Amino acid sequence: SLCCNSKVSSKKYLIYKEIYDYSNIDLDGLDDFFKKNFSFIHNWKNDTYIFCYPHKCYIEPIYGWVISQNKKILMHSVPNSYREIEFGGCWGKTPKPNSFFYYKSKHKSKFYKEIISLNYQGGGFGTNYFFFYDQLIGQLLLLESKNINIDLPVLVDFNIYNTSFFQEALKLSEKLKNINWIVRNKSDFIISEKVYCARTICYKSKFLIPTVSLFSSIKALNFERKIFLTRSIFRSRHIRNKAEIENIAKSFGYEIIDNDKLSLVEQISLFKSCSKLIALHGAGNINIIFRFPNSLKFLELQTPDWLAASYFIIAKEFSFDYQAVIGSNLDQNSSFYINPYSFKEKIISWLEN
């Protein structure tokens, strides 16, 4: 039977590929803790590509992976294609090709002559708009930049299509509104004679700046707002001494704003207006891209057991100033403690300096 070994290399179907690294990112200015823990990015390489399979194939309904007629998963249709595919592993359970074809035989199929399939690891983007901006829109713009006709049907997972921010984005951007979106769900079995897949490299301004331009009609209220982006205690990763930390921020003139309560228009307008930002690490921070081409000072609140360099890299890509404050480890309630004295000192010595 076919299982993990049912994947095949598909390099010969790459019509564009480029390798990127982050070796030029300067760590100067960071505290020693972050210099040490972010140094790994200098050895980090990743690639961007466009994959075109010009033969009859099937698109698996949960993850959108492309399967050939001889029951092989084509590796470059899998976004994390240079890692081991884990069936039933950390990405969740997905049908093996034999199971897929058996299940398909019980359902009707939809046929396309050509289709673009947009994907991300984990079987769709879920409700996380970080990946919506950083990957999905980026894939679409990459295809267009290489003269792939984006008037073709574009296949997206229902998890992303049905989010409020995706639907808002369709109304705000003429380009996105005019796309012929095809929504993939668990009962859809797509057969196509030709399929395009794309992958963009994470965090790169080369792909994010064109994304910003799609929403250029949204205006800033002003250009000097100071924002503390708060996070509900019902969300993962929240501050245990939230009131204390927010009061310190208020004393320096920072507005306390919950991004979850804002529409897409309000978020974009807010971040275009924001010259100084304090925020916990989270998906909402991707909105810093909308500050471009203006300057930004960004103080991120992180925990040592959930340390991420993503927004540091993006800040560097956009020539924003970045610093971070490290809190305690997350407890069983996903909360962490920020030392108020260290926090206040960082505001005085760096953010307000």
C-alpha cells in the first residue's frame, strides 16, 4: 500500500525558483538575549518557486496537495516540500493516496482545464491572517509577476475563504474581488489537466510591499499615533499583570487597542497611523507592513518559550526600528508575567528616546 513513500520529486515542473537567505540582517541594537536567540536566522535559507504540472491530476480536498494519476503526491504542491511529509503527524491527518482515490470514487468530481491552487502548510490558512498577507496574497502576486494568468480559476481552502477578513479584503481590493475564486472543501474532488502552485518566501518585503499596495485606498487618520496592542485573557499568550503593564503604557500616552475588535479597514488605517507600537507577539502584528513607507518604532513583548523572530525580520525588511522585552515562561493558563520596571525602563531608554 502507499503511505509516506508515495511522494515524488517534481523539480522538473518548476518554472521559476529562487533561493533566499537572511544573512544580511543586522542584529546590532538588540539585547544580548535576543542577539543570541535570533542568530539562527543568519543560517536560514528558504526558497520561492512556481510549480506547473501540465498533466491530468487530482487535488486532495483537505490539504490541496496535487496527486498524479499514478497515485503519487507531487512534492512541490506541498508548501513545506523540503521537509518530511507527516501523514497523521503534526499537520493533522490527511488521506494517503490510496484512501483518497477510494473516497473519491464515492463522490462526484469537478473538472477544470487549468487551475491555480493556493495553499499553506496545515491544510489551509485557518483563521490566521498573518498567513493570508504573508503567503496567500503573496503567492497570487508572485504568479502574476511571472506572467501566469490569474484570470484562471483560483482554488483556496474554505477555512480561509469564509473568514471575515478574507471577505472584507474582497470588497476592499479590486484585484482580489475580480479573481475567480473556487472554494475547496472536504467533499470537493478537483480534477485538472493543468495546475499551478506557488510558494513565496516568508517575511520578505519583495512580496509584502505589493500586498500593501492592494489596500492603498485606505487612509491614515494621522501619522503619529502611539498604540499598545492589547490581547484578551481568553486568547493564547496573554499578560498576567495586564492592567499594570497597560497603565504604564497609558502614562506615556499610548492608546490601548484590541485588534480583534477592529474591522480590516480599521486595522489597516490604525497601523498606517501608528508611529510607535507596543504589542505581544501574535498574528495581528503583521499589520505593521501597512506603515510602509513611513517609519515605525516597534516594541514586541515575547516569552522565552515562544520566541519568534518573524516580526524582527519583517521590521528589518521594512527598515523599522525593533526592540523586544522578554517576559516569563507561559504558565498553564497561557499567561506570562512582564516585569513592570524592565518594561518602563525600555520605554524610557528606547521607545521614547
